[in-house]
Amino acid sequence: MIPPVVYTKIPETDPALVAQAAEFGVADLHEALGPVDGRAMLMSPRMRPLDPTLTIAGAAVTVFNYPGDNLLMHHALYLAQKGHVLVMTNGGNAINAQWGELAGLEAQTKGLAGLIVEGAVRDTQALISMRFPVWSTAIHASHPEKRGPGSVNIPIVVDGVTVHPGDIVVADADGVLVIPPVHLQHALDGARKRRAKEADMRQRILAGEHLHDLLGLDKAMAASGVEVRETSWAEDRGR
């Protein structure tokens, strides 16, 4: 069992690679990681942005807040540096907000990339107005205490995904993806190939080709056992 603890440092990743990750959408990076790793690193649809026009990519500073409390959030905010993404959980409790307007203002002033919260945030209109990127699983105005315990920069599980300090967090309107640094180059290479392939397909669709044909779905349809009947449902039933 890990006692309440704060680690002041996180592993560093080449900033150039993080900047490249910011150029791709979550969907491209998720697909590039494959059906197992890509799914394991993707948070659930419960994790939604306050402003779907914003995107982020940065290294995770992880926070476990005791349910109903956000003392350790404040210490993590104090420690976090420009470009970091605060990633927090209180075990998923949907009341007692872990984040609000003033924390968002300080984070924005320090140049943090954004915030991911399993649990509640509040002051949402103010956060949207200042365009500080926030993803959360709940919104609730209730008051958080500041007594602890909790921990900063330890491995945590957020919305079903294990997040280690220094993991690269990419988030947009499609969701939140957590990429361990060891997988980042692979994800970037795959996303780059996927983008080129889809650019070609886009042009072919505009030229009149069918996505069904471009994806080679005839074989998949045949393997599925679905019968295609050259008639209508009403005619087939004699109606």
C-alpha cells in the first residue's frame, strides 16, 4: 500500500514528440495504437470536455484526492510546470468539486496545458470563458474540504485507465487518450500513416467512389452471413 505522498518530479519526454502528438486527433492516435493498447489507453465516454473546440497534449501530473477533498489538487497545481496536464481522481465521486475558477486561472497563468478530472468540477461558465481546457466526468457545485489525505505523482486509475506521472495525455472532442512514453513514437508513426491514407480516401470519395468499396467491405459482408435481397421488406412479406 502506498502511503499519502507527494513526488515533486515526473519523467520527461522529448518536447518535440509531445508537440507532434498535439498535431493529431485522439481518434488517429487511438487507432494507431491497435485494438488492445488503443482501447486500454482510452478513457470512457463519460469523460467529456467543457469546451469541445479545445485540444491538449502534455505530460501528466497525477493527483489522488480523498473523496470530498481537494487539498492535494492545490499542491499539484503549485508544483506543476508549463505544458503539464493535471490528471486527477477521487475514486469517481461525482460530488464535492475538485476544481473551479480560481484554480483554472492559476493553471492558465502558469501555462498548464489542461485538466482531466474523474469526478466533479464547478464554475464551468468561467472556465469556458477563459478557455482553459477541462475534461471531467461530472459537474457539481458542492464544496470540497482541504484536509487530505491524498497523493501527487503516483500511478492512479482515472476513468478505467492507468495513468503514470509523465504519461502523455492527448484530449479533444472525441475523448481522452493516455500514452506511455514508450509507446509515443509508435503512435505518432501510425497516426501519420493513417492521416495520409485518409487524405487519399477523402479525395477519392469527393471524386465519386464509395467508402464501402474503399474499405473492401464486400468480404466483410460475405463473412458476416448477412443476406442481401434485391427487393423491399414489404414485397418480401407479400404486403
